[in-house]
Amino acid sequence: MGELGTVQAEYEGEWRYFSDVQQGVLTAPDDPASPEVSRLAVCGWETEGRGLFDDSNVCFNLRFDTALLGAGPATFGIDGAVVVPVQAGIDPTFTPGEAHGPGVRAAWVHTGCYGQIQEDDVRQQVTGTLELRVNDATRFAGHLVLDMTGASSGQCSTSRARADVEFDLPR
């Protein structure tokens, strides 16, 4: 898909950009056992060894109501606290904040590299917006702005991350 926009994370007080490779993925539904929930992931990779790590990534994940797919353009506020468990395959626990709108069930940030694996559950605060500009039977396109503070899940955790990206995905 090429560069989608700004995907960055802060390490040692410096913002690092993850733009060597960027990709968005729509999974609808996210789990056959839960057809009412779909997932959008927008990720950026740093593969050239210019950052702290030789090959690292930052992914911004959203779980949302599958009923939103094909329902037309809309904008959703994202605001909440999330606990991401250390155990893979277990859904994060999301507690909506005052500015959180309906439809988005959870949002969180995951980082990856050849580093130490997360040993405990992590807590994040996320804020932003999901704007769906084209949302029909064939396309899911829009703009995601998401800020995270706390601790990202996965390896090479960061305390701050930000995405400001466009996405255009087939359904």
C-alpha cells in the first residue's frame, strides 16, 4: 500500500518514524466465534536499521462493531483506558472515556522487534478519531488519528506512540 501517513513511537526521548513499510489490514469479522466484532490494524515498520532496532514495528489496532461495515461515512471518537494482557490471544480490556463514541469497542498499540517480550499486562490511554470516508460493500477507507500513552504491548515497548494515517482497504 505504500506510505499511509505518520506512524511514530518515542524511544529515549526521541520520536522514531516507522515508514519503511506501512500496511493496513481489515479483518471482518475478527474471529468466527464473534462475528459481531471486526478489526482494523494499521502498522509501520522500520527495516533499515536506522532506529534503535534492526527490524521493528508499531501497530495501531481497533476492534469495532461489524455492523458499521457498509453503513456509510461516519466519524467515531476514541477515548479510553485499555489493559492488554501478556497472554497472546486474549482480548484487551477497554474502558471508554467521556469522549468515546459508540461503535469502536477497543483500541490499543502493539510494538514488535527482536527484543525483550512483555512480561506483564500493560496499561494504555488512547485518544483520537476514526473517520470513515468510504464505507460500502467494496471499500473501507478513511483517516485514523490515534495517540497512545502508557506502555505498548509486545517487544520493545514504548511509552508514547502516534498514528495519523489514511487507509483504503478492500472489503
